[in-house]
Amino acid sequence: MAQLLLRGQPLCLNPGVPAAIEAVLFDKDGTLSISEPMLKTLAEARVFQCLVLAGQRHRELGAPGAGAELEALLRRAYGLLAGGVHPAGTTAVGSRSHNLISTATVLAQVGLGWPEALELAELVFATTDGLHGHGSPQRPQTTDGLHDLVAQLVAAGVRCAVISNDEIPGIEAFLKTHALEHHFSALWSAEHSPRKPDPAAVHGLCAELGVPAERCALIGDANSDLRMARAAGVPVVLGYTAAWSTTPPLDASFEQLQHWSELSVALTTP
Ligand SMILES: [Mg+2]
């Protein structure tokens, strides 16, 4: 049986009782991967395409004042910051469909009817999808020290899994690019139902792994991940904060780490 140590201290189920861990469930974007540069490029491209297409169809939206309003609303909706993206914003945390709906909502706010707003948002996303996920020529890097931690987990017989709101091809391509696919036993994506942050997503992934939630750890960079894990009965829930230029605003009730070297694995006698 394995236990996890954070900065040398065992992570406990109850005070003094280290949790026995058989699987670690990792969020992908902002936890396994440094996604911010790619997400910023994607969100900027969506803003650009939206301004172009809306301006072509509605001349008044192409005028400087209205265009500036549309751009500002889109930037706020996407969580675009001067140097990156907000780690808890829609681009960082939301699925493609969430971002598409928020784009349509912004278009409705500047005067488009809902059917056209939705159609235009779909067009904007269709023209920019190639910048993200499995179609992207750009692959996000892994977070520093990840391979060493995964090797430790695998050597200790702890199974690794991904729980992400990316789609299956995007998750698989990321793992394959970084030669991690053989170390990850299962994944739960935006194509699975329910998707995270529903605690039932954790239970669905646990069922695929054949490991009860009570024997898992979950590591993510968003409060929604961490609260989902706690609600699902996962005993070890950790916030990872090193993947963003702006530190994610994580709930202080969760243990946090800034580098994978802070986490280690120890084998205990059965
Ligand atoms: Mg994330």
C-alpha cells in the first residue's frame, strides 16, 4: 500500500492516520500541462474572429466604439489578462461548449438575437478550433518535475488517471506527446457524462480504475476540481499552483504545492 507525503509529511485521512492511496487523479490543463500560452493564443484568436465576423455582418459593430465594447466584453468573458489568462476564468476552466455559450451571450449583449449569436459563436469556434486540443500544432509542455513524480507513483503501484474537461483526443494527444500514455490507466473527459465538476465524474473514473474514491488522491488547479473531489469522498485533495502566471485563487482549506518535488510516495506494510 502507498501513501503520499507532502513536504515530507504523510497526507492523512484523519489526524495521525495516513491515507492509503491506490490511484491519483490529475486535472490536465494547469496541472499536468502548462496550458496558459496556448489558451491565451486561442482566446485572442476567438476575440479577433468574433470582431471580424460580427463587423462584417453588422456594420454598426465594426464602428470603433461598438467594436471596442464587444472586444472588452469578450476579454472579460474569456478571462483574458494583459500577460495571460485568469486561472479560474472561462478559458482556463470551462469546456468548449461553456466558452461557446459565453461568446453567444456577449454577442447577445451587443444586440444580436440569440439564434444569430449562437450561429456566429459556432462559426468563430469552428475557425479557431485548430489552435487548441488535438488539432493544434502547438503542444503544451508538462509542468516541471511531473515525469519524476509519475515514475515514483507507477513504481509504487499507484495508478494515474486524468480528469479533464478537454475532449478525449486532446487528452490522448497530450499524454502521447510526452510519452505518458502508458503510465495513465484511465481518463474522464468532457465527452464523459457527467463531466466535472460533478462529483459523479470522480465516481465514474474510479469505477473505470476499479479503485474506490476513498483510496484516491486528486490534484487540480481550480477550486471546482478540489471541491468536487472533497464532495466525492476523496481523502487527499491537493491544489497545484505553479502552471499560471497569476497564482490560482485556491481555497486555503486545501493543501497546496508549487512543485511536484514537494510530493513523494512511500510504501507502507500491508
Ligand atoms: Mg485545470
